[in-house]
Amino acid sequence: MKKNDLRGHVAIAVRACQAKKAEAISILQLDAHASGFTDYFVICSAANPRQMQAIADEVDEKLSLAGQNPSHTEGYKHGEWILLDYVDFVVHVFSDPARRFYDLERLWKTALRLELADLEKPARKPPMKKAVVKRTTARASAKSPNRSAVKHSLKSPSRKRGPARKRP
């Protein structure tokens, strides 16, 4: 998925959580080296199991309209933690006690915390690096010393040693 499309889908999920009065919404952009399985977490809390299900339903409905369906859903009927996995991002809807217990923000403390406004800005492209080209000419390579001579001169000591002394 393109980076701007991904950020747009995460923003849709956050707005869906807000529409159903989710509490304490956090958006975490996970470090690529620390997490190989997803790019973003959307974490929120709900007051009761019915509200948790309403938030999950709203997220699913809004993202389905945008062409995104979850690849995996867990905990919908249990009422403590609902997980909606969209591969590139995961939406977590917690009850308050479960959120305090699992404390994903602490577990993923290396993640960058974002706001909804950050997602709605276009993603910055990394600056282009200029290629450094080494130029060698035939004349310069002809004058270069023999590699084996260089290795030999590096290995040989700079001062001569006398015969080994016998120790008393």
C-alpha cells in the first residue's frame, strides 16, 4: 500500500473511533526495525463492551467503504480487547482495565506518537542522496603500485630485529 493511502486509512480508523466516542485515542507509528509485522497501531478505550463493539463496527464499516477489510479480527465477543488487523496497521479497542494491564504504549515506547493532524499531512519524501562516482583513468591505474607489494610492505616491520636473545 502506498504511504499516503496507508496514512489516509489510519486517519479513517481514528475518525471512526472518534465518531463512537472512543476515549484516549493513541496513534503509534512503529519503528520498522523493532516491528516487522505492522506500521501503525491505533489504540483506544471504551466504557463498556457494547461501546467497544460499536467502535469496532464503525471502524470496519468506514474502512470497508474505503476498500480495506480486516485480515483478522479477535476478541469481538469477549468484551475486553478487540483487535482489528489490517496488515499495515492494527486497531486495538480496549476496556479501561485491559488497557491499563497490557499498556501497549509502554511496550512500544520506541514508537513515534502521532496526532490525527499528522496523518492528514502528506508524507514527506526522504531527501535524495547524490551518487558519488569515483573516476579512474587508465593512466592512474597503470601507475598504481602492485597490490602484493603493498601488502608485503604493510606486513614487514619498519626496523630490523637482531638475533633472538637467550634468556638466562
